[in-house]
Amino acid sequence: WNGFPATAWWPTLYPSHPLFTVVSRIVSVAGIAFAVVYMGLWLRRWRNSHGITRRLVTPIAIASAVACAAEIAELVAVLTWAGSHDLDPVYEIEAYLQIGVPLAFAVSVMRRRFARTRIVGLLLSLQGPARVPSITSALRSVFEDPRLEIVEWTSVPPVLLSPAARPASRVPEPPRSVGGRLCLPIRSSSGEQLAVVLADPSLSPHDDLVQAALTASSFALENARLDEALRAQLQEVRDSRRRIIEAGTAERRRLDRDLHDGTQQRLLGLKIMLATAEADIGDGAARA
């Protein structure tokens, strides 16, 4: 009845051609409905996904949609065609298309692993004293979230916080989400909170990737803070050196002025007095 060769054998509890026809039609119609619903669920999940999740879901959604479309075509053909032996090409094409589903999962896994390499790229790109704008740009690229922002926890507008998340002092732990955005704290190696990343909630299932990126960002922020501290100390040393030089110059000017107005005038007056005395004295020994 399925159109296979006569040598094919199937275990059958109740061989009835009318019952077989009815059950086959029910199974075909139910299969079409299931395939449509399943394809719709995957497409809806893809449409509602963002960032990394969308990149991981895309190949599976495409492969599932193609496999479901092939399944629907096959079941429609079973309902409309008289001989099942005519469906061999359809079965063969469908089999090849269904192989794409596990391959899509493999691609998704490789994409997730590739995301780890992008974290390494983030570490390399943030070498040195990176600034907040460059870190923000790198995280937007890694998380594929153009709305991602890095802010200090104390600068998060209170209006975005729920009443329970508005402490008197902004030192306590930030909430899990702020204003519909995922709140990811960036901490230093000593546990000090450096900043907060406001990201898309779709990052929740990817804690390992998020933590790796936040660790890279914390290193960059700490390096930036150390660089700013060293620059401030260097500037302070330069200012101190300039003040010392200015003080030395002022002291030399004061000494020059004192010599010119004081000692030099006295020596000149003494010279004039000696010259006058020398002219008034007639005795050679006394003059000498």
C-alpha cells in the first residue's frame, strides 16, 4: 500500500486498506500542521532574538524552516499523488535537506566558539590604557548590541531604577536589570566596582562569554586608571619642578637686586671715599 516492492515486510496488527488510507491522511494532515507550527515557532524565536542569540539561532532557524518546508511538500504530495513509488525523488531531496538541521546546530556551536575568539580579540584590541569609548565600541562589536553603554554606577539616572533599587547611597550592589536593560557590573581584581554595562537582556544565557568580556574590560579600565594616576603624578612632578625653577629664578633676581641696590652701592661709595682720602693725603706712606 505504501508502494514499496512486494518483498518488503511490515509488522501489522490489523491489515485494513480503508483504515490504512484514513490513518495515512490523518498522519499527513497532522504532519503538515506540526511542520507549519514548528517552523512558525522557530521563525518567531529568530525574530524576537537579538545580538549573539540571533547569530546563534539564525542557522538553526533557516535549516528548520527548509526541513519543514520539504516535509510539508512531501506530505502534500502523499495526499495528492496516487502512487507512493512516484515520491522517491521527493524522499531523496527531503533526506538531504534534513541533514542540514544537525549541520546547523554544528554551525551554531562553532559560532559560539568563534565568539570566544572574538573575546580574545577584544583583549588584544584593548591592550594599553583604553578609554571608555573604545571599550564601549569593542563590547558593542562582541555582543552585537549597538545600544550597549558603559556608565559609572553612581551616574545611572535614578528614574531608571525601580523603587527597590534606589538606595540612599549608590554603593550597594546594582540590580540585575535597569530600565529594561541588563545591568552587568565591571569589577577590578580587588573587587572594586569600576563601572556598569547596560546591555541587551538576550545576553543572559551567555554568562561565560559575558564574564570573559567583562574581565577583559576590567583589565582595560584598571590600566586606564593606572595610566591616569601616573599621568597625574608626572604632571605633579613637572609642576613641582617648575615651581622650584621659578623659585630659584626669583631668588637669583632678588640677590641680584640686593647686590645692585645694596652691596654694590656701598662698595662704590667706599671707593669714592677712598679716592677722596687718597687725594687729600700728601704722605706717601699714608697714601700707600
